[in-house]
Amino acid sequence: MSENEYAAAVAEFLRKKGVTRCPTACVVPTHGRVTEADRAALRNYDAAREAARQEKLDRYQQMLVAS
């Protein structure tokens, strides 16, 4: 299939299905509102991940010192 045929097939599909925007346009951040509870949960999640990362780094550094 040539590039022109492909473009024509995609355009026809979009016309038939009534698609008005590219699905990849949906991956940009939304303008929705996030509740304070969700923000707090995200902060807790980030803090827990950072603590786990730091603990892993500390253990690795202790291993190097002990060697």
C-alpha cells in the first residue's frame, strides 16, 4: 500500500467512524480538579517510594564499605 493510499484509507475510516480528533491528543494533561485526599495519597506514595529508594541505596553503600 502506498503512502497516498494509506492516507486515503485513514481519512475514509475517520470520516466513516466520525472521529473528530486524534486519540494521541488525549494524552496531554487534563484540566480536571484533584481532591486534597488524592494529593495527600500521592504525596504519601512518593514519600514511601523515596524512603525505599534511599534504604536500598544505604544498603548498597554499606555493602561497598564492608567489602
